[in-house]
Amino acid sequence: MARQGSGIEVRGNAIRIQFSINGDVVRRTFKRDGRPQAPTPENLADAHRLAVEIRERIKSGTFRQSEYFPATGKDGNALTVGEQLDSWMAVQRIEPSTAASYRSAIRFWKDAPCDDDGAKLGDRALHRLKPGQVLKALTFRPGINAKTVNNYVTVLRRAMDLAVANHAIEDNLVRFVRHRRQQLPFPDPFSRDEVEAIVDYMARGFPPGVANFVEFKFFTGLRPSEVAALRWSDVDLMAERVHVHRAIVQGQEKNTTKTNTARMVLLNSRSLGALMRQRSLTQLAGDFVFVDPRYRTPWLDERAFRRSYWTPTLTALGFRYRKPYNTRHSYATMMLMASMTPAFCAAQLGHSVGMLLSTYAKWLDGAHNAMEMKRLEVTLERDLSPNLSQDQLRRNSPTGLERRGKSPLASIK
């Protein structure tokens, strides 16, 4: 029987509290320690006092529903951070590689201590999670880099956003945890001499398909995942180009590249030569262009290539170790150092122009700086001396001044 005007009512063997928020009627079961309480006189009195307190806090604007009625997990107790992370992960529809990254982040949050007493963040009641506890948990592994930390925080923040949307909590306090600044390392390409030495060593020491594979990577700049997924149906030898629209990531093939954009990559003499030599090895099969010569299977896992061919080659040649991905950086810097336009280079690599310029700015400097400054100095000289004859301008140009042993800047007062 309901108690009129009290904000509580008896429903079977339980007590229900009723209140209004923003015009919406809310009904919640009165519980202690996650268990519904029987409608005894003592429990009814406690429920009445709670209903009065809730109404007062609603009037003052300080009521937070999750403080009084926290969401419950499978065991009937308050929903934990770990349970919410699992619920969020269960509704994701993502690529296997992304899923693996998310699961790694979830394992981190579940195991990381968030208090001085060693309590794990994953066991923390969701509605009691505080930003300070998140920051405390991030000290669990002091060696992880800023990118990994930001990825972990992003996963936790998205899981908490879902909790807010499901009314499990009132607010996502993880939004107060800022991303860490990260300094991206410079690309570390191989020099042209190193490239030739690597290809030559593999051609002499390993089955021919291995050298073809590496030379093609060095002279197209394709991502490792894109080269692994390349099929002969994607190759147009007459037009001297390949259609890049697939990738193999963590052993799984997907019909899209990393940037979800297909592109045509033009072949130069070196990459075309590698394909021509590869024809006799795999084209009759009509499937993947490059395969592991030991098993005749596509390169689903780069670790096998690194372990059996890449690392032994660099070790034998005495070269500083760099990942196979640096074949891509090597081709990008080759193009830029050949004064090819950034727009063309970006299109071949599957970058935006902005990404290309920010990533490879170092290789746009150097010798090109002097050329660009000379062009500017000629313009400045003309602007400062509008009445000089053409003969005088030539004598005062950067080239003319250099011939006379003077600095081009010396003529600018």
C-alpha cells in the first residue's frame, strides 16, 4: 500500500521511492548493500527520511541520482569500473587490431592500483570513481609512453560516456584527465647505400622472393600491411601502377587501407623490376604477389619476416636496427630529396599533404634552404633597388656577389 504524499510505496516485499526530476517521475527500489529491503516499520521510516532528503537536495540542485541509487552489476552490488569497461567493449564493432588495443587498455585499468592501499581501479564502484584515482592508476607503469597513456585514457573516457548515456552515473569525471603531450620521433630512413646493400644481401643469401619483396617495399613506400595484401589482380604492369585498397593487420585481411582510402601507386624502374622478377614465382597462382617462400603463404605476420630475414640481414651488414616500416620512410625521403612535389609524394604514400610536411619536414630543409633563400634575396634586391639597371641587378644578385666573394646579405642595408 502506498503512503500518500510520502514519496514511498510498498510493492510486494519491497519499498519503492518516488521523486520527480525535471518533470520526469523516477521510481527506485529502496536497498541496503545492494539488496531490497522488506517493508518493516523500521525500513519504511528509513525510506521516508531518504525520500525527504532527496526532495530537499533536488530543490537545492545538489542531488546526484548515482549517489543514492548506483547502477548494479551482475552480483547485485554497485556496478564496478571493470564491469562497465566490459559492457562497453561488448558493444564495439571494430577491426581486430583495434579490438586488441582496446582489450589491452581494459586489462590495464582493471589491474592498476588506484589507492595507496593497493585497491584495483577495476574493482572500484563506478559512481565513486574520481579523477585522482585515474591519475594514481597511471603511475602503475611509469615506463609507458604518452601515446599509450592517451590511448588508455580514451578507452576509459568512452566507457564512462556510455555509462552517462545509460544513466548509470551523472557525469563523466574522466574528462578532467588531460591527454599527455607527445613528441613524435623523427622518421629514421635508410640511406641509399644501405638500401642497396640490404637488397643485394637478401638477393644473394635468401630465396629470390625475399629480395623482391624488400626491394618493392623500398621503392613504393607501401605500408607493410598493404604490401602483404597485394594481389596480382591489383597489378597493372602495362600502365606501371598498382591499386592499393587492401591490408592485412594482425593476420586478418580487410578490404580497406589504414586511411580507408584506395589509391593508385605508380611504379618506378626498381619497383617494376621487382615485380617482373616476382612473376615467375607467384603470378601463375594468381593470388598474392608476395609470399613466404618457405610455406608459399602470404605474409600474415611480420614477426616471421623480421625473425628469419630482416634482423639477420641488418646484423650481418652491421647496420643499426630499424623496423621494416622504415622502408616506407626511406622511399618518402628519396622522393622529397629528388625535389618531387609534396602533393604527388603524399598521394603516392596515402598521406595528406599536411601529414607529409609535418612528418618529413627535415628532408625539405638542407640543400633546398639555400636555393629558396637565393630566390628571396633576388626579390628583396629588386624591391630595394627599383631604379637599378638590369646589369647592376645581375652584379648584385646572390650569384654575382658570390663570384666576387661577398655575402648576398651584405648588400642589404
